[in-house]
Amino acid sequence: MKSKILYVLNPVSGSGIDRDAILISLEKLAGDSQFEVFETKGKNDPKQIREKILKDKPDQLWIGGGDGTIRMVASAMGNTDIPLAIIPIGSANGLAKCLEINDTEDAFSAIRSGKTQKLDVLKINNEICLHLSDFGFNAGLIKKFEEEESERGMMAYFRSSLKQFQEMKPYSFQIKINGDEIKTQAKMLIIANGDRYGTGAIINPAGKLDDGKLEIIALNPDGIDEMAEISVAMFRGNLDESEVVQIWSGEEAVISNPDGADLQIDGEIMPETDRIEVICEANKLRFFSLKEN
């Protein structure tokens, strides 16, 4: 019996992408397998994907999109152990970068290799997080960019960045982790499964996607000099050595957000919340990967 491959494609993900050329390459890669494309429509997608998985029982799921699309598909999978392949065509491909998949050619190589890696999943209240979530600055930037109705693209993103820089302020947080209760202030508080953003900036130097732990990183730079220090440290991979950074690690945590900082999960803005519970569920999903253990 032929194996079945379901390719879930977000047709509006990213920009400047030759989706037709990628599709031709994927069809060749599928070979004799039964290959089907499901295009997301932005409405009832998780339900339809879940129904399709239960009905067709694909042997592999290939996902064309960014972190948000991957998260959506993963949330629809339930407890199935179908291997997932990331085709990184989103505007943010952070999870792919964590798996050493930097472009579509890397994605094809990962599929050909057949090598998979079991990844942890973070459960944040009733949502799942595969890559990174955060309160504060970055979430506010994403929110401003989404609210920019008149224009998209890099210029709109740049303008949103300037507005967010001008409004950047510290927020108060209360964290319970490993039996400790911590009060801290941060302009950005990250809840991390992965180790880096799609830009390549390493936000979580000690983080591993399969270690059964989450990390919480508090960034609270004061002034341009400390912001520059943090930026350089992220690209050098030694953020944990900075004096203006605090990092905690554990299997679960509770975070109170009394100042109402914005929250994003894998690139998606969440409704306002003053408290989250985070649990790391170890070795939950299987992804094709080029990362060496």
C-alpha cells in the first residue's frame, strides 16, 4: 500500500515565495507516495485538518508556512504520532531554524534523511507553544504590526518597530518555578522551548527542544548601551552571561502579569490575561530535523 503524505499549505504565508516551484519539488520528493495538498483558508482550519487526519490517516504531514501555521497543525493532531516536516515559507521560521532547517533545500534534505526528533510541547493555559512565547516588547511589536491595516511588508514592520521602541517600558511579573516565588521587572519576558528567533538571534542559549524543560528569560535593559549589549550577546550566543538578563529553568511555572503586558505564542497575539500556567510536556511531537544531537 502506498504511503500517504498530506501537505498543509498556508497560501498567504511569507512574501516573495515561489509556491508553485516548491510544490513541484515536493511532488518529486513524494515519489510514488499518495500526495495531497490542503490549503488553509483562515476559517475553521484546525477542525478541518483534524477531521482530515482522522479520516485519511496520513503517514507524514508536511507543513508549508511559519511558526503560526505549524502551531495550528500541531494543535489539530491530538495524540497521533505522525512525523511532521517543516517547509519554511513563513515570515517567521524560528522553529525550523532551531532544527537547522534554514531554507526549503534544508527541508527537502531533512525529509530525504528520514531522521526525526521528538520535541517537547509547552502547554500555556489552553494553548500549545512549540517555539517561543513572550510578554512585553516583542508581543507589542507583533500586535502593532497586525493592527497596521493600510500597509504590509517591511516598511510597515519598520514603522511598527519605531513606535514600539518609543513606548518600551518595564512590566512587573511574579513567577513561581521550582518552588521559588520571584518578583521581577522586565521589558520582555520570554517563555522558551526553542533557543532562537527566526532572525538567528539566540534568546535561550541553554535551551533544547527535547530536554523536558522550559526556560523563562527576563530582559530589562536600561538605555541604549544595555540594549546594544543584549543584541550583541544574542547573536554571539552568550546572553546568559549578561548582567541585565535573568534565566530560570524548570518543568512547569506560573506567571502573573498584573500590568497587562501583551502576550504572544508562536507569533500569535493572545487575549489579555493576568496569569498563565506553563507545563512542559516532554517528547510530544516528532519532526524531521537536521540538528545533530
